[in-house]
Amino acid sequence: MTEFPRTIGNVATRQLAAHGYTTFDSLTKVSAKELLKIHGVGPKAIRILGEELAAQGKTYAAD
């Protein structure tokens, strides 16, 4: 379904996928602030995904 780690939670994973975010590359096109507006996506998921992005040399889009 997505390439995101399970540690972000099932609800966050489902909601991100429902909004079209299924890969880390897709997250580089949106800001963390915008992702936080999605119901079920909280600060913990944003932090974990941000750490994974950084490990790949990527970041969220600028606010």
C-alpha cells in the first residue's frame, strides 16, 4: 500500500494513502504543515517520516 514504516500508525498510513501520498518522493511535494491538516496524521507520524526522508537525503516541501 505505502512504503512508510508501520511505526507511524495504521490510521496515518491509510489517510496519507487516501490523499495520494504513498511514497517518500510524494512527501517531498508537500509541507509538513499541510500533512498535519490531514485527520489522523499527527506530530509523531510527521517526525518519523521526516527522519526517514532525511536518511534518504530528502525533505518535506517548504511551508
